[in-house]
Amino acid sequence: MNTPGDRPTLLLVDDDATFRRVLAEALTVRGFQVDTAGTVEEGVVRAQQESPEYAVVDLHMPGPSGLDLVARLHALDPNTRIVVLTGYASVATAVEAVKLGAVHYLAKPADADQIVAAFGRTEGDPDVPINARVLSVARLEWEHIQQVLRECGGNISETARRLGMHRRTLQRKLAKRPARG
């Protein structure tokens, strides 16, 4: 049996307290010493206290996004293996997460076994099935909005200006879940 000092450290950051608790328990059973946080700022504080070997970061949280946390964790310790979880999966955010230092990006619902497997992935998989379905106009719009929002550093007013839409219209679009394919 591993003692807490022998177990690899893992930081789990998600604003959903129930999900965070359940996933923390599942990852503890799988051999990790899990520390949790509910916001990006709490996650940074915990990582500064002890740099984790692994991190699971939710993308969509109040305040700064999980992408901000990925960048900050990677800056603190480039060896931290980071997996990003999101219920708002998009190609643009997946690419940004990997560029910022994540090793993998999983759409929710992802279970503990999928997360542990993602930590172990060191290379891409050329056998991943390619979706032959063309993205819907609504999904393409969502992807484009996310890209422009990132380019504007999360500034809603500037994003709306660049997209040529009213700020409130953009906020309504962002409050909705992304369109499926």
C-alpha cells in the first residue's frame, strides 16, 4: 500500500463541488494524492505551495478560464502533466490548451480511467477516427466566437466590436451551450 508521501501529487481544479469531490475520490483510489481547488486563483495558490506532478483543470470556471490556469501551472513547473476537462469542447480551445502546456484535452463527461490514461499519453494517435460530418453553422459560429474571444484576452466588449455585434447579443451567445457538430 502506498503511503501519502509515495503517491504522485495531483491538483484538481473545478468549480463544480460535487464533481470535484467525486473525481477526487476516484483519483485517490487510483493512487494519487489529490488536492482540490474551486477557482483558478485557488489552484495557483495550491500549486505555488507544492507543485503537483499532475493537474486536472476544468476549462469553464467563473473568473479566469482554465486556459489561464494551464499557462500559469506550466510556467510554475513545465513538468506538470495537465489534462483539461470541459463540457464546452471546441477545436480552438483544445489547440490553445495544448499550446499552453496541457498534455490532453477531454470532453466531459470523462471518467477517472480516461483521465489517468490521458496523463500517460506522450504522442498523438494517428488512428483516431476522423469525423466525416461537416460542422453545423451554429457550431462554426461558436468556434469563431471562442477564437476571437481568446484573441481579445477574454474582453467581451472588444470581442463584440470585432465581431460586429452588440455586447449583450454576444453575452447571450456565450451563455448558451455550444451547438453539437
